[in-house]
Amino acid sequence: MVEFAGWEMPVQFAGIIHEHLAVRRNAGLFDVSHMGQIEVRGTGSLGLLQALTTNDLNRLHTGQAQYTVLTTPAGTCIDDLVIYRIGEWEYLLCVNAANVEKDFQWIREHSGTGVEVTNRSADFGLLALQGPRAQSILSRCSDASLDRLAGFHLARGRVAGVETIITRTGYTGEDGFELYVPSTQAGLIWDHLLEEGAVDGLEPIGLGARDTLRLEARLLLHGSDLDETTTAWEAGLRRFIRFDKGAFPGREILLAQSRKGPERLLAGFEMIDPGIPRHGYGIIYNGKTVGHVTSGGHAPFLRKNIGLGYLPLALAEAGQEVEVEIRGRTRRAKIVKGPFYRRPARTEPVK
């Protein structure tokens, strides 16, 4: 157990590699109640959120979700988050645990008439059920029609008899669901799911495997891979930036980067030589430090050592070779595009 953002969190239950493979092959259950929930309601809610985030909320219908970024006037990342449209003038924001109060104050300071901004974090428990057998397990515990629930959509239903907002998103690279439940009922649902899912190999998963799973899928971690020193364009989030929607903080800076190219870009790499890259390790080219590892480690399912780091634009091209300084020695690495891991189209678990 470790302290994280004011919470006591499990790093591992049975071991990080074991838990990582359980999610890839069967299913895993995460208690992510440390994540924050901010509710924005009222006739001015759409206009407020549209003016503060990079993506286009006009494209979001009731019952849908959208990944987006809260930006500063410099185009840097206050936070990355998921916005759910709960009703015509009602939105629920899922934000990173360390940024809850900062995000809440930022949104509230920019709100005007016709908007009510509420920090609902204490009201919700949040469980994530991820893996190829997640739907089979949840369907036995819920009255929701999961077959009809598409990715980045939400439904209301009962799980273990408790009213729940069920969303089909995730942070592992696998199919799966997030369950927004009353905080007082999270333990009951956790126990019910683990008992019901035991026959399918469902296991509890800690923060350690959550990090290795998201890194394999090249999903970013705020505070490591993006923050208020990195722009959303540099972080590779260009498909979540909609310039044609109108003004938002940092729009002109991000637009200039889209036209001229940023000076640096977040790149993914695989190690050629033995060695595990860790956060903060130097990335070397022609004997000079040109960047640092923002996230890195061993990828248990891929059986590779992988990482992310900001590099000058010319070095961020796929196929480019660099070196990583690991324990005082330089080790070769190759830049690769896209996620390190993509889940295959399958209906049965990987053997």
C-alpha cells in the first residue's frame, strides 16, 4: 500500500506481472475511487466547457463520452479528462486525482450565470472492470444491455442491485467498463464482482499493473507524460484538438504548432539493447542529452522494454535510433509510432 493524492492505494495484490497478464487474458477489477468527479449543470454548461477544453462538445450527444484536455492560455495541459454528457444541460467530468481541486477551481472561476459547478468526488466510488471477459462478468451482475453499449457511451442500470452509471471506456488497452456507484456501496459491488467473476479468472488489480497496462497501450499519465509545461500538441493529442469549434485557452499557440510543427514531440520507443528505461533517465543522441524518459518500464505482455519521452521533432520519427542512459551506461532504443499494444479482435481470452 502507498499514499497517492491523499488516498491509501494498493500497488499490487498477487504481483504486477501476474495482474497485468490477468487483465490481458481474462479480466481485472480496479478500485479507482481516487479519481475525481466534477458536475457541471445548467443552460450555460455547454458554453463553459466548450470554452475551456480542446475537443468539440457539440459533437457529444446525451449518453456519450469524450476525451479532452483542459488547457492554459499557453496551450499547456492543466489536466486530461473524460467528459460524460448525462443530460441536455448536465455533464460529469472524470479528472485525475491529484488535480481535483485545481480543476474544480479553474472551471468554477470561469463559470458565469446559468452554470452550477459541483465537486462530486466524495459522492462516487469508481470501479473499473477491464479485460476480454469483462462484459461476460458484468452482464451476470447487471440489468443493463451491455451488447448495445458502444465504446465511449454510458448507460444507467443496476449492478449488484445498486443504481450505477456504467461507461464503456478504459485505461488499459482492453475492452471494459467503469462503474460510477454511490461511495457507500463501492465495497459491496467490489465483493460481488470478484465473487461472480472468479470462474472467469477475475482478479483485483493494483496501481502497479494499471501503470504497465496503460503504458503498453500508450495512454498518457498526467504529471509524467503531460503537464503545465507541455502543450497538448507536443503530447501527441492532436486528434483531440478541434480548432474549428472556436476559442479556447491556448488555441492560437496550438494552431501555430500545428502549422509549423512543435520544437519537440512525445515519442514512443522500444529498447534494442537490454535495460529497463525509467522515469527521468536521459535520452541521448550523438553523445548529447536530447530528452528524458517520461514513462518507461517492462511491458509484461509484449515482453519488451518500452518508454515515452519528449524529443526534438527530427528525432521523433519512427525508425530513428537513440540511446537511453541506464545506470550510467547508454543503451540503444528505436522510435516507434502508435500504441505498443493493440488488443486483437477476439471473443475468447488469450491463452
